[in-house]
Amino acid sequence: MPWRRFRKKVERSIDVSKSIEESLEDAAEGEEQEDLTELAELDDATIAEAATGELDDGRAPSDLGARLRDALETQEQRGGLPSERPRARRTSRSHEGPSEEDPRAANAARNPEFGVDLSVEAARGLLLKNPVMTASGTFGQGVEYAELIDVSRLGAIVNKGTTPNARPGNPQYRIAETPSGILNSIGLENPGAVEVARKYGKAWAELGVPVIVNVAGYSVDDYVYVVHEMTGTPGVVAYELNVSCPNVKGGMLFGCDPSLAADVTRAVKAETDLPVIVKLTPNAPDVVAVARACEEAGADALTAINTVLGMRIDTRRRRPMLGTGSGGLSGPAIRPIAVHITYQVAQAVSIPVIGAGGVTSAEDALEFLMAGASSVQVGTATFADPLAPLRVIEGLAAYVREHALGSIREVIGTALPRAPE
């Protein structure tokens, strides 16, 4: 169930003649009854139907149930609910024969991108059915959003940054709003590589979408360890290296020094046969030099870009809003920076580039694609609208149809300078 109504807390009286264990059992039974009642109301069913899962053919549907079904079916037609968990249509309680609906028409109605060639090579050896993926740190581990949208429609998902050991994250406050964006200083909060693989591997395999693991660390060995522990995890198709982390030797960000970035890339490539993607930081003195160094070290793709360093001051308290002082700026505010860097990097390397930074619509995605990106990541936009990545996919499909293109690949790099003939 994608959502649950707020339930008013009920104070249950305790029968002093009973033991504590018996009282707790009574309370649990009462809560179970409330759950059944709520499920029955939401699914237009009787208590018995909710408990057994079997339909009572002799009961007429309620007016509330009919309205709920109409609303749900409208969202399903718009692609707003997961299609892998279809809700049975019960317009009447009588048994009906098989539907004569055209399967292709039904698929196109559910997924507007159906029948359009949106496939791309996001990294060497990594083919995706469409160029839209989620950005690390904005989509959890994927399973959270699977309760809200059909994640199988995405090209891929990128999980939350994974480190060798569990991290509690940075002190509060961790997020601050800015004009057209947000600042974040989450601090790579995660349960650690071993626990991520154990807890989410099976779930990823069932999502029906490729998973790219975002790897973070403070030494070359950290990155290698995470990849080693994630090896063989179901659903994982590639690794994205977050080189915006300070290394323990000197504190410089890996992504700010071409040789450090190359060292990490080379070490991880030696550990895995899966594609390795390096996520570039815009805070590097020379992003293009870092991009070239990573390509030479064996990177299979580059993500441009990670967040931009920024800060907000609380003028009432006269101190920075974030607990760590500064943080990473994301959202539409950084899109022109990200497009510019994508444009530069795409001309400097021969491996695919993944555009990231402020994508909220298909129009934004097209900017990145035309600037030389082969795919895009949608990040901050999903906080405001979980359907944003799907809307981008639908918009790209509409663009291909409207311009009578053979595939979305015809758009990639069209804004880059033309080579002299």
C-alpha cells in the first residue's frame, strides 16, 4: 500500500485483573482489528475479505469504495502508481469474461514511453533502456520510492553513498533551503557496505531496475573494500565513485587532484569487472584534467557533476545554518554550472558522460543530452515530486515522437562544436 492514513492514538485501558502479558495481547488484538478495518475501508471490502483476501461475490460495492477505485484507476492511467502491483478492477461483483483490451494499447497508456527507442549506453558495457536514472543521496536505497512509483520504468537507480563502515552522519541541521535549490550536509549516513549488501540485495533484485552503487571513502583501500564487499550483490550493474571525499593523507578531495582520482579509479577497476563511473566534483580547480585522468585510469563513464560547495547564515543566531557550516548545493540553481561542465568534459573524453545537477523536466534533460551527456540523473526534484524522473522519461519520449526521431541517441551531443570537415 503506497500510503496510510494518520491514525488517532487510542489509549487502551488496562484490566488490573489480568497479567501484563494478557493486557499486551488484548492491545495487540485491538490494533490488528483497526488495521483490518482500515484495509477494508481502503480496498472497499468487508472485514472478512480483508482478513482472508477472498472476495464476497454477494456484496455490492460501497459509494466510498467506488470513488476510491476511480481515483486509483486515474492515477494508474497517468503512470502514478506501480504497475507491477496492479489493482483488480471491480466495477461489479458479477463474474466477467476475459478483457478484449489490446495489450499494446494498455501498455502504452500505462507507460507513455512504450514503443519509443530511448535506449542509451550510460557507461562502457552498460546499456540502459532509457537515459533517466536517479541521483545518489536523493532516492534512498530505491526500495523506499518503490512504494510510490514504478521504479522499473527508470533506466537505473543510484543508491545512497556507501562506505566501508556504518556512519551516523553529520550533526544537525543537515539541510537548508536556498533559492532554487537546497544545501545538504548529510555526512554519508549509511549502515556500511556489508549491511547494505545483506539488507538490500534481495530487494534490488526484485525491483526490476539496474542498481548502481555509489561508493565513498577516505582512502583508496576504502573504495576497494566497499566494491569487494558488494561483489555479487543481486541487481548491482555498476559502481559510481564519489570522489568528493577528503582523503586521509592531507585532506584534499580525491576529485580535486587528477592523480588521486586516477589512483582510486585504477584500484577499483582492478577489483571489479563491472563498469566504473567516477562522479566529478565541480569544486576541482580543473575538472577537465580530472576527467581525463580518470579516463586514462580506466573509468567507463563520468558523472558531471556532484554538488557545489555553499553556505547559508542564520542571521538571527548569527551562525551557519548547517551543523558543519558548509554543505553541497543542489537543485535548479546549479544546472547552468552542470551543463557547462558536461559540455567541457564531453569534448575532452571519449567515454560516456552522465549529466547531473538540477534536472526537473525533460527540457532540462535535453540540455544535458545536447551538451554531450548520454544519460541524466534526477536528484533534488524527487524530494518535491517523486514522479519527476518518470515525467522526464515521458517528456523525452514525447520529444522523440514530435520530432520523428529514430531514437533519443540522435539528440546526444548535437550542441557540441562541429568538427571541421
